[in-house]
Amino acid sequence: MRTFSTSAAALPPTVLGAVGKAWDEVSVSFDRFCLAAGMEALGTMMEKDAEEACGPRHGRGEGRRGHRWGHTRGKIGFHGGRVELERPRVRGLAGKELALPSWERAVAEDWLGQWAMNLMLINVSTRKIRRAVRLPEGDVPAPAGAGVSKSAASRHFVALSAARMKAWMGSDLSALDIMVVQIDGIHISEHLVLVAAIGIDGAGEKHPLGLIEGATEHSAVVQALIDDLIARGLDPAVPRLFIIDGAKALAKAIRRSFGRHTPIQRCQIHKARNIMERLSPALHAAVRRALRQAWELDDADKAEKLIRNLAQRLERDAPGVSKSILEGLDEILTVSRLGLPAELRRSLACTNIIENMMGTVRRVTRNVKRWSSASMALRWTAAAMLEAKKGFRRLKAYKQLPALRVAINAHYERTSNKERLAQQAKAA
């Protein structure tokens, strides 16, 4: 078994003395030892800072920048909460208080806020934050003002999640080689919908791109999200594949910003689910088998013919479903028409990637009992999306992404030539 040790020579003599004193005083609990040793060491370091600014006690040396001004008590983060200790005060020759570098560094570490945020992201209730960071049997105290109460944890989460959301939603996207964009919405309440976007770059890495709120998945809401992505560096002139769940508002906004011939893939899983929900159970097996066969065909024309035959067979038993099968048929087979390899086609034929992220959002926010405002929903959802990013893995078929780039470029060139010839013919 390996053992780890710290060389005594690596620690200053003053700190070694503080550690030894702490160990003599509390040799029962390791947590108590760490707390006492840390407080003693920090006190020694602050006294050293005060001596550098004021010179030795009762001294009248030249070059001193201030003089001692007694002591005061302050709080620093420890063990997920705050502990109180005494620190010296130094007042400058001009009358203003001088900051002690060791104290400034100690209070600058926002470990308490990070503890609160991480625990809330893994569904620890704010009422249980104190128990999560201070075990009931432990002897590290949590007195009043330790910063582990329900309200304090909530304040820490609000401040840190708002700062992280602001940094993320203002980040530059121009350096990302985004080839695929998935857009979907999540219903937070009856009159609040959040629309999110996630991108896949040329190496198969997944990146949460943006988030916006609205009353419904209206084209104006989606357009606002797309405008924000473009303003942050997502070049609309670069050919990309878009994947959506089938909402017409999404397709309308995408084509308005990225061009009429932008390839859009509608989620095949959503399509099959919508069809099954309207059919009697007796028809489920046959229809599911026909759809799966169509999705797996390499030839888009044969796949379209198979789906049209299925719609024709259902005209007598379910005429409404027959029309639904043919609705948006071109967008359902976009990945097949691009001629992508089978493995890549399976990865990009559905919105599973963004649905997985939305599942993390639902898990993270399940303890929220009431959404007080849209800003609260945005903060929680942004925090959950960044939490989901920690578990992202590369696209399974990432090695085949060069084939997607070639296919999309060929699609853009082909559609541009057709449009140019049509304009020339019309002008003639």
C-alpha cells in the first residue's frame, strides 16, 4: 500500500509551529485538527502581513506603510460553511485601512457557493444543505451565521448560477466548428417555454449553445434564439445540418436565417411515436416494422416509396394517420438523401442528444415547487445544461463526420446551381 507524506521542509517554520500547536490541542478529530491548524496558520500569516506593513511591534522603523489598529473578527469558508476567527487590522498612514494579502486570498475563495450549487444540482434540498456539509455526528460546529441555512444556500445558488449563465450565454461561438445543430423546447409551466440549442463540432464533441424563454414555441421565439447565436459568432453562411422535433416554427425560423435550402432532419423517433399514438394496438407491430425498414434503407427513393405504400394501406383503417405519415416526408428522410453512412445516419436521425440534455434539466429541477419568474427558470435550466455537459461523450459515429461535411457542401452547391439556373430561365 502506498503512503503519502508531506516534507516538513516544504512548510514555513511559523506554519509548522501552528500545526504542532493545533495537533497538541485537538488530537482526537482529524476535521478538528484541519480546522484548528488552518486557523492557526492563517493567523500566523496575517500577523506576518501586518509586520511587513507596520514593522515589528513597538518599533519605529523607517519605511513602514501603516500602524496596527487592534483586532476584529471575520468569517471565512471552511467545510462547506463559514467559521469565525480573529484577524489584525492595519491602518495606513493616510488613515485608510490596509488589506492583508493572506486574508484577502482566504475570503476570495467562494467554496461555500460552489458547495451549495453542486449539492443543489444533484438534488439535495436547500433544507438539507446543513446536514450534507456538516454531519450530525461530526464535531466541526455550524453556529449561527455559518452560511449553511436554507436561505443562505439559496442566495449562493442564485448568485453563482446567474454569474455562470451570464458568462455562458455571452461566450463566443466563432471558434467552434459546429456542423450539426439540434433545437428543442421544454415546457416549464403553462405559459413558459424554454427553447435550447446544442451543437456538434467536427470532432464529434457536443456543446450547449444557447437558451431563450417564451410563452410558446413560436417562430418569433426561435428566431430570437437563432439571432442570438448568430450575434455570438455562429456564421449563417457555413453549411450545417439542423435536427428538430418537427415543429413548423423551428423549420420556419431556421430557413429564414440560414437559407431556404438548409438541410433539416425531423426526428424519426418523434414521428413514429406520433403515428403510434393515433393507431389501434392491432396495427402497431406492422407499422413499426415498416417504418424501421424505411429508416434503415440506404436509398432515399426506396424509403419514400415504402412509406407511401404504408400510407396507402392505412387509408381505409386510419385515413387521418395516413395523411400524417406523408406530412413532412422530405425532412424525415434528409439524412438518407444526403447519402450518409448507416451509423452516422442513426445518430443524426433523431433528437436524442438534446432530449438527453433535457432529461438532465428535468432531474435537476425536480425539487423546484414553484417558478417565481422566467429569470429563475433560465438560471436553473442553464445550470442544468452546463451540468449535463460534464457527462457528454463524443458522437458515436464521430469518425464519419467528414462524410457529413462533404455531403452538406455538395447539397448546398447542388441547390445553389438549381436556383441559379431557375433564375436564368425566368429572366430569359
